[in-house]
Amino acid sequence: MSSSQPASPAAMQGAAAQHFTTKRLFAFIIMVFGMFIAILDIQIVSASLSEIQAGLSASWSEVSWVQTAYLIAEVIAIPLSGFLSRALGTRYLFAISAAGFTVSSLLCGFASSIEEMILWRALQGFLGAGMIPTVFATAYTVFPRSKFHIVGPIIGLVATLAPTIGPTVGGYITDTMSWHWLFFINIVPGIAITVGVLALVDFDEPHLELLDRFDWWGLVFMAGFLGSLEYVLEEGPQYEWMQDTSVAVFAWVCGLSAIAFFWRVLTAPEPIVDIRAFTDRNFGIGSLLQFCIGIGLYGLTYLYPRYLAEVRGYSAMMIGETMFVSGATMFLVAPLVGRLMVVLDMRHMIAFGLVLFAIGTWQMTWITREFDFYELLLPQILRGVGMMFAMVPTNNVALGTLPRDRVKNASGLFNLMRNLGGAVGLALINEVLNDRTDLHIVRLQERVSWGNATATELLTMLTQKFQGVGDSALMAMKLLSQLVHRQAVVMSYGDAFFVLTLFYLGLTLTVALLHKPAAPVSEPGH
């Protein structure tokens, strides 16, 4: 059907428009819903780990792997999607991913030991990961460019909304039913998505002959590189990085596997991923922006709930209700972003979004232990608006300007960058919180001395309060020590927000490196 000679933009637009049918739109919406539950499941367990820990009689270090195993498996599988999508076709890859995700969700719900849970969560992450980049690739290959301002906000909204509301949904399900339903809730939608995709998706044809040239060594090296990197970033902050033997070993595995992986993808006749996509300027800079946006997306989805639980003592349900502001804002702003992409330079929209995000984090640098729903309201609104303005145009600039035959492979790399950004962001945020808390404790303890009149007065007051209860002086000292520690923790949160503020203000400068994308729509009358 395609000619070897390049067609004019108008002809390409017309040809693509012929394929824009109601059936295809409905098929795409089903796929988007599949992507939503795959991304949602990253964070859905985060507010319920203590309940899972109790249910499976696991230690805290073991139960943390319920989330880590999913992330590691997903990070390995996402770049594979480009090759598998070309080999199996969108229809079969997505159906296999949805069906596998559904079955592994069922197994997670029935897990009776922590070992089983970790195994099934890894399988769930690996199989579900194929749905995420496949939706991005479909959006930018099946639909005409005149519709990017519609499909772009849809996938951008899902990619940002799902991790944001994950703790809310998870907390609600666990409070009203049990942690098992965090996984059982996927069964009916998973079956419906699998059947719907098999019935409706007809975007492309499989090329099974590509499987004969599958690069198994490339897969081994990529799994060693990305899996070890994810492990180091997850475990490093709590175990003093290279001072821990397992972290040091995996860091070496990561380094050696990375060398072998890049050698392999640059020399293999059919590489497992084509990293040459990064040579396209807009895709390369867009991927860097996506990496950095991932830091903020997953970083703040971690920072806010941790503050509310650690300092305010909120339950999972209360945290979810407080965090819902960002999700609601994203939902309301998405259509506006789509409309503005038609008339504004998308580079200006990205810069505007990054500045808004920075203003939101700047307001949190004055955080105190009294910050509650209303103090967090405006920062969360700015976060939601900023994230949508930054992410949706970045998706369009990076993937929407590539030749269609390169989008499938590039989509896997693009989504990988967001997830890696999230992993790096969480590691750096944990490091800042740990280091600055220790520093603030030392500084506060120096001030809370017998030479400080305020401290002495507070200690005397606390001692009098505990008179007749026991060793009042010891209890007063213990409470004072707890107050100092809590204040140090709060100050470390302010430092983390300040670092994010500087980071995102600096990131706006990279937007200038992007080429101005072509107008996404043709004018009426063409």
C-alpha cells in the first residue's frame, strides 16, 4: 500500500484520516483502560503494605519487595515492547499482556506466602508492562496528526493520573474490603480488555519471522542492566549504598551488563531495542524531559503520602482523600491542554508547566508539622496543572514528530525513561531526607542545650506535666527528643522540596534545545 517515494504531508494526513473510525477509537479507549490499570498497580499497594505484611506474616524488608519486584520486572519488559509489537502485532501483544496481567493478578490475590506474592507480582509487572508503551505507539501511529491534540491528553492524563491516585484507590479498597481485592479488582476489567482487544484491534499485521532473529543475549544483558539498576536505586538509600554487600554486587552487575548491552544493541543485526532513536533531536531531548518529569511524578506521589503518614499520622484513607486534589486537577486540565496545543507553541507549554511545578514545590519549602489539607491545596493544584502542561506536549514533541515506522520502538524507550526517572528520583529524595534529617538533628540538639532559655523552659514545663506519673525528668527528656526528631524530619522535607524547585527551574532551559514541532492540525478548508 505504501509508496517508496515520500508522500506530501496533505496526502499522509488524508490517508491517515481514512483509518480514523469509531471502531478504532473504541478499541483505543479499551487499550487506554488496560494501560491505566497496569500503571495504577505500581502504586496501588503502596498504602496497604502493612496490611499485606500482616496477612502474609512477612518482615518489613520482605514486604517492600511486593512493590520492588513489580517495578524491576516492568522496567525490563517495557523496552521489549517495540520488538514484540512488530513481531506479534499490536492485537496479539496487547491481548497476551492483558490476559497475563489478569491471571497473575488472580495469583497475587490468592498468594499465601511472601515468596509467592513476590513471584506473582514480578510476573504481573513483566506481563502488564507491554500494555503501556503499546498504547503510546498506537496513539502516534494509528491516528492522523490532526487528532494528536485529542489522543495526546488522553494518554498523558492516564500516565500521570494512575500513579497519583494509586494510593487513594488502594487505601479505599483495603479499608472497605481487604488487601486481596487490590488484585481481584483487576480480574473482570482484565478479561473485558483481553476480549475487546481481540475483537476490535486491527491496527497492523504480525511479522512472526522476526521472532527467529530474537536477540536472547540482548535480553539477558538488558535484564542484568535495568534490573540491577532498579535494585540499586530501590535498596541503596536505606543500606548506605556501596557499604552494603548486595547493593555493591548489583552495582557491579549493572555496570558490566550496561557495557555488554550497549555493545550488543549497536552490533546485533536485529537489536532488542534500537537506541539510535535517541539521535533524533526532539526524541532525545523529549526523552530527557520525560526522565526528569518522572522524577517529579513519582517523587511527589511518594513525598506527600510519606509526610502525611510520618508527620501527621494520617491513615491510608485520609492520605488518599488529601492526595485526590492533584488527580482531580489533572482530569479537569487535560482537555484545556489538548485545545491549547492546537494554537500555542508546545515548547512554551512545556516550559510553563515546569515553572508551575517548581512554584508548587517552592511553596512546600516552608512546610511545618501543621501543614494539612488546606496548606497542601494550592501546591497540589499547581502540581497537577504543571504536570499536565509539561507531560502531554512532551509526548507529542518526542513521539508525534518521529516517522511512523520508528514510533513502536521509540515508545518503549520513551516510557522506560519515565520509569527510570521515577526510580532515580525516589533514590535521590530518600537520600536527601536521610542526610538532611541527620544534619538537622545534630543542629537542633546543639541549640536544645542548658544554655538555651527556651529549651530549658520547655523541658521544665514537660517535667511538671509528667509529675506523679513516673520518672518525670526522663519522660520529659524523651518527649523533647521526639519533638526534636520530628522537627528535623519536617525540615528535611522542606529541603527535598527546595531541591526539586531548583531542579525544575533549571530544567526549563532544556526546552530551548527542542526544534519547533510542526502544527499538529491542518487548518479548516485544506
